[in-house]
Amino acid sequence: MSALVGHALEGAAQVLFVGLLLGAGLPAVFALGIRALAWGDGGDAEVVQGRPQPMGRLLAYVCFALVGLGVLLGLAVIVGGGFGVELGLEGMVPTVRREE
């Protein structure tokens, strides 16, 4: 009985982690990218909007790339499930397995 409860708690922890990562993590990274694009502007008092700082632009592009990669990975998992392919992460290495 104890092993069953431990296994259920382990599964619940994994679901919670993925939910936090995708549910709050990706929007937070996107918001960080938006803030990085606004880095260095003078604010509401400025008549002419300046270009963002080069470091801010680089940080924004990295954030947007991470969000895009997360979205594409999610789509790949959904489409792969439709074709009978299971995508997973063994450790930190992506793996592809045929479902039988």
C-alpha cells in the first residue's frame, strides 16, 4: 500500500511540475522578453521611441526562441501521439518510441 501511495505522489509531483513549467513558466519567459525589448526607453514622457538596447534585444530574442521551442515541442507531442509515436525525455535526452 505504501508503494502505491508513493508512486501516486511521485506522479502528482511530475504533473504539478509540468503544469507550473508550461502553465506559468512560458508566459513568464514571454513577459520577460517583452520587458527586455522595452529596456532603455525613456517612458511616457518621450516623444520619439528609441531603439531597444542591444543586450535587451538579444535577451528578448532568446526568450522568444525558448517560448517558440516550447510551443513546437508541445505540438510535436500532440501530433506524434496521433501517429502512434511517443516522444519523451529520458534524463534530458529526447527520445522517440513507436507505440505498439
